[in-house]
Amino acid sequence: MKERFDVIVVGAGPAGLAAAYTTAKAGLKTIIFERGEFPGSKNMFGGVLFAHSLSEMFPDFWEEAPLERALVEERYWLLSEDSATTFSFKTKSFGQPPYNGFSVLRAKFDRWFAGKAVEAGALLVNETLVEKLIQKDGKTIGVQTGREDGDVYGDVVIVAEGVNSLLTKELGIHEEWRGNEVGVGVKELISLPKETIQERFNLEGNEGIAMRILGTTRGMTGGAFLYTNKASVSIGVACMVEDVSNECVCPNDLIDDLKNHPMVKPLIAGGSTKEYSAHMIPEAGFRSIPELVHDGLMIVGDAAMLTILITGEGANLAVTSGRLAGEAAVKAKENGDFSANGLSSYKEAMDESYVIKDLKQFKDFAGYFHSNRDILNLYPSLLNGIVKQVIATDGLPRSEKIERAKAMLKEKKSYWQLMKEAWHGWRSIR
Ligand SMILES: Cc1cc2nc3c(=O)[nH]c(=O)nc-3n(C[C@H](O)[C@H](O)[C@H](O)COP(=O)(O)OP(=O)(O)OC[C@H]3O[C@@H](n4cnc5c(N)ncnc54)[C@H](O)[C@@H]3O)c2cc1C
């Protein structure tokens, strides 16, 4: 392929597609390479797309995008062996424009998003692996693809290859991710009749629920999720790779634990598994973000480690980073300068956006969880035990129940330890 492009995008996930749409819409000659058969064919995520990032590009996208349900409830479950303590927030207003988030299936959604980039003028080349970034005098000038005669040249390459980020690792921009910097997630798509979902989750019309679950990861750093789609639920578990390999646990066993938990089992009863998928997740946050801008090169989305564990965000950060990188490429084209300096408005815009501000805010959070295993193991069961003790109406005076609950707590943790852990937890998110 001898043609030259203004912008070469590697990877047609949310980050790459947001970048390609932005540059193509501004009239820049843009090409996207995707290794999968079509965008979304190799992609998976838990299932929540927070609406704000996409509505900045497509103000009424919910009118045309293939979305599953508008999420009106966020429910948190702390599980012990046979109990659940629940925190929940539900509002009908999240079920109306401008919406908060939608459950989404990537095979459909990424395909739709790619269509928007192509409509804007981008050329999408599927089933093509970018094997290498071509360098000249320290500047990225193109990509080497797996196709015959497959070197393609351009002014800027936007790397949106996702968490593996092999291309930027090869350039020495970052080291291989360590086991405490990435997680592994497994997910099943379980089909259920629409009416069953409405009844079991107390939903009306197109409303959906996002459930986040702690206490089913055998004490490893991680959590589980369950999101409702139109006629299926997405259920899965994600854990830090280091823990999974140290504990020699097969992620498949974790999803079985979850599905067989007495609180979860009735929610999926009668359903049949339609899909099983596994994927890595960047988990280290702010401290692992590589330099985002280089001569002729920008890095966006998961390839830049842009996810926030505590809030379950990733796809929205990918879309925003892709859009901002696209806008920087447009500016660089106007100025005829694709050096790191000419592309620096990407880094500046990111620093000003919620993406970097939030990542900075939660920079110690993953480490806090990792070094305080009790949060994911001991505390959910302890909390359930105490709540059960206090709530059970069994003829014991309440004052005695409260004393018993205090004793249960003290047996496991001193007040001093509790305060110390709470203080460190608080510090990790401020
Ligand atoms: C289990 C799990 C649950 C998650 N849940 C959520 C959630 O509920 N909400 C949320 O916001 N985020 C969630 N995330 C995170 C979210 O999936 C990512 O943050 C988001 O997909 C990042 O988008 P991206 O475009 O950067 O990368 P990706 O979506 O990974 O896309 C990368 C694309 O690049 C292609 N590619 C890779 N290498 C090459 C190459 N060399 N040449 C050509 N093409 C290439 C891939 O095929 C892919 O299409 C979850 C992740 C996992 C694993």
C-alpha cells in the first residue's frame, strides 16, 4: 500500500474509533487498522458505557446506537457465603436524556461506532495486524502491517491497540506490564427472557441495573459484576493477574463460584450461556500511564492504561482520550507540525480533563486494595455476620446484640487497626 495518510489509527476499539472519527470529520485523510474480522469481533468488556464521553461527539447517540438498557440503578453487594449486604442507588432520571450510562454489547456497539468513522471519511481496514511502528530518526513515520506490501506511512500514528500495547513496548516507551498492573476479566453472556429480567431485577421498560459485587474472589484483589441487557445478563469476575497466578486459581472457577452463590444463582436461573470471553484490564492507573505524546505518535485508551478500578470506568476514558488525540492531530495538521511539541495539545487537554484528574485522585486506590486483602475477604463476611446478628429478632435484648456484634468485630480487628485501615482507605481516594 503506497498511499500516504495524515493519520494512521491502530485498533478499532472505542479509543481508536473516537480518534479516527474526529480526524476524518475534520477532513484529515485517516486510516484505521483493526486485526479482528470487524470492529468489536475481538472485544469484550463488562458492559457499562457511561454516556457523557460519547454524547460530546454525538449529542443524541441513544437514538441510533445499538444500546441494551439505560442503567437506572447502581447496586453494590458485599457477599459472605450465604448472605448479602446491599447498598443501592436508583433514580428514574438516569433513564431519561442525557442518561448516565447504558449496558452495551461490544460486537454491536463497536461496529456501529466504526460505521460513524467510515461515514465521516475514514478508511477502515479489517483483519490486518499492525506488527510494528516504523521509525526514522526517532520519529514514528508509519506502520508495518501483516499484509504483503503492507507498510503504510502517515504524519501521525495514534496507537489504540488496547491493554497489550505491544507496539509501544517494542519502542521502549514502557516495560512489560507486571502482574500487579493488569487484571484478567472473564465474562459470560447468559440469555434470559426480557420479562424474566424485568421481574427479577424490578425493572420497567428499557431500564437496566449495574451490580458490583465484592466477596467472591477468594480474597484476591478484584470484584465481580452483573449487568442487565435487553434479553440477557452479562456476568463476570476480574482479578489482578499476580493474585490469580500466585493462588493458581483458574478464572473459570471464579465465575462458577459467582454463578453458584446462593444470592446470584436465582438471578440467572433458567438462563443459558451464549458467550464466554476473557480479556486483560489495565489496573495500575495513574502511576503506569506512559508518556502520551512522542514525535509522530500519540497513545490513547487502554494502551495508555486509562481505566479507573473503583468506578468501573474505561470505555468512556478511551472515547475521551481518542477524541482529544484526534483534536490534537487536527491542530498539528493546521500548524504543519507533528513533532511531540506540535502534538502536545493532546497531553495538555488530557491534564485538564476528568480523565487525568480522576486517575490522579484514585492513584493509590488499587495499591490500597492489593495490600489490604481483608477488604475483599474478611470484611464482607464480617459485615454480613454483624448485620445478621443485629437484625435477627430472636428474643435477645438489643443491647446484648450490640455487645455481641462488637465482640465479633473485636475478635477479628482491634478498633485501632480498623481506624488505621479506614484512614489509609480515605487517603487513597483523596
Ligand atoms: C472484564 C472487563 C470488564 C470491563 N468493564 C467495563 C465497563 O463496564 N465499563 C467501562 O467503561 N469499561 C470496562 N472495561 C474496560 C474497557 O473495556 C476498556 O477500557 C476499553 O475497551 C478500552 O478501549 P480501547 O479502544 O482503548 O481498547 P480495546 O477496546 O481493547 O480496543 C483495542 C482494539 O485494537 C485492536 N488491535 C489490538 N492490537 C492491534 C494491532 N496490532 N493491529 C490492529 N488492531 C489491533 C483490537 O482488536 C481492538 O479492536 C472492562 C474491561 C474488561 C476486560
